[in-house]
Amino acid sequence: MTIRVSIVFLCVLSGLLAQPRSSSAQLDQPKKQAASESKLIRIFALENLQASYAQAAIMPMLGSDSQTILTADEQTNSLLARGTDEDLQVIEAIVQRLDSVKPVEQATDDDMTFVTYELRYAAADEASNLLSGVMRQQRGSSLRISSDNRLNRLFVYGNQTHHKDIQELLNEIDAPKKSGESKVLKFDHTEKNASSWARILMGAANDIGVDLEIMPEMDIAVVRGTEQAVNSFTGSAAQLLKSVDGVSSEAPGVEQDMVVSCVWFVTAEEASELPERYRAIAGRASQFGLSNLKLVSQLMARAQVSSTVTSSFQVGGKVEGDYQFECEGDIGAGTNGQVRLNVNLQVRESAANANPRVGARPTTSQAHVQMQVTPGKPTIIASTPVEGMQSLFVIEVLADGQ
């Protein structure tokens, strides 16, 4: 090993000595510039990473106009670098990152490649930590992920499947923020509750008022909204998923008397006094461009909830302005003490106002949702205009007598 290194040093030094002397004009350049262009030689010994892969990953980062020379020595598994002190410091940082991950096993895939991902919006270390957590199940195939914050780049050694998955994740992680906060969340679940966790998250997102995109094959979700809403969702979702295996706080088969409350709000010229339980809804209505809510109608239907039986409910009533407000659907036990709802809401024009040529009681507006809700917590289910009136529909499930 010593002989090889000595020979390399002699070759490089011989090349240096063979260069022509600088002209007098060059000698007159400032000392600071001359020092910055002086070439140094360093050897980087690698412990985990193969030298040829390291060379292939680093060279594109140096740029086509770089005068740095980088040579891989496979027998000693080291890199020989010749360049300015600044360039060598950059190379050293990259080498430390690339060589920091110990291989789990020897790669057996023929298509293992090194790919550098340059990030524009996300921080490299945060993206690396997230990807490492999401892709941890694929670590058995020698997948390696490292980062460099100074260059804000990721270095990934993996096969085509790894790179495809990582690129899809980076499309979300490294995207510009459209509005408010954006987070990528990782969730763990068992095979038993794999079909439930996505539904629970969607229910929580609808309740809090955030946009949610779920990627179930990777057990992650991308949530977007205001910073306060995203933080609230993150905490609520984590608590909900802790007991996702449960189906009801009651014993199996035990029926609970519940009341389903369907509420219709419209915007008004001036703010009106709302029941205390709906004041939070009025604050969240701004997300839909609504303000000064007025309660138009509230329908209440009784139903029995059981972990083994789904109950139906139907209720309707006439509303001022000759409208008929109807609410129907079914209700059953959900997970984590929640209840599952399948609801149809309709606002119809009263028969007295219907055009006989068109038919009696035409539907003016309707909404259909399937979701899980927490008893005692009002949930926005739709925002839609009704004959020019901006309307907001809310549903709430209460224990009978609450």
C-alpha cells in the first residue's frame, strides 16, 4: 500500500515540476489569489463505500469547469484528490456523509446505482431522516441514504425501485409551499388495522380543516394547511392511531342511544349570536370564504349505535323561505370511540313553489359523505350555495340526553 501511494505522489509531483514557470505578470498577482489557486493533495480512505461509486457520485458535483482531479483506488478502497483547499474541504464533507452508513448486507442487485438528488425547498438532513424512516423496510437490499447540508443534496445508493420510490416522495417533500404549512407524516400500523388508519386520518383532516393526501403503500400522509391546523392535526392523528385496534368504548354488541344533529348555516349581512357549541365552527368557516354565519335549521334524529349493527335514520323539516331540509343515512360503531356515518343531506324547494312543468319538489342542493366523527364534536361536511345563498352544513353526534 505504501509503495502505491508513493508512486502516485511521485507522478503527481513530477507533473507539477514539469509545468512551466509562471510569467512575471503572473508573479505580480495578489498573494491571496495565488494561494487560493494552489493545489493540494489528499487521500481519503473509505470504510463502507466502494471507491468507484464515491468517485462517480462526487465528480458531477464539482462542475465541468473544476480543475480538481479525483482518482479511485479500488485495491486500497481510497480516493486520491488534487485541488484547492476549498475543493478538498467540500470533498471531505461529501466523503464523510457518503461513507457514514454501514452496509446491512452485500448488494446482490445488478442495477444498484448512485444517484444525487439536489433539493430546492426541503432541508437535506430533514429529507434524509424522513426517507430513511419511510424506506427502512427496504434497508435489507443495501439501500443507503446520506445528505450534505452545505450542498443541500441527497446521496442515494439503491436499485431502480428504490430510486423510483424516493423520487415520488421527493416530489412531495421538496415541493414549494402553496399556502401555509406542509408536512409529510409517517404512521406505523399493524396488519390488523391497516384498513382503518387511512379512514381515521381522513376523518380527522375533515374535522380540523386540512388537506390530506394519503400514500398507503408507504404508510405516509402529506398534510397541508395553516401552521396551527397542521400542528393540531399531527397531534390529533397520533392520539387517534394509538388505539386504532379498538372499535368502541362499549362492550361488543351493546347498543348506545345516540342523536344525530344536522345543521344548516348561511352567510348573513351581520353576525348573529350562535349557540356556544357552534362558535368554533364559525371561526373555521373562513377557510371556505364564509363569515357572519346564521343558523337556518337544525334537524335531530335518534338512532342506536352498536358494534355489530348499523342503524338507519331519517329526518326532515320545512325551513323559512319555503325550503325542505332533509337528512338521512346510517350510523354504526367506528374506531377509537368514534362513530361511522353515511349521510345524505338535501335542500329541496317546497311543493308550493315547484314548477309543475318541471315536477314537484326539485332538489336544490345535496351532499353525501362517509366519515368517522367524534361524539360531541361538530364537524363540517359540506360548503355549497343554495339558491345563491352560501351555505355550510355541519353534523354532530351526541349521546342521548347530552
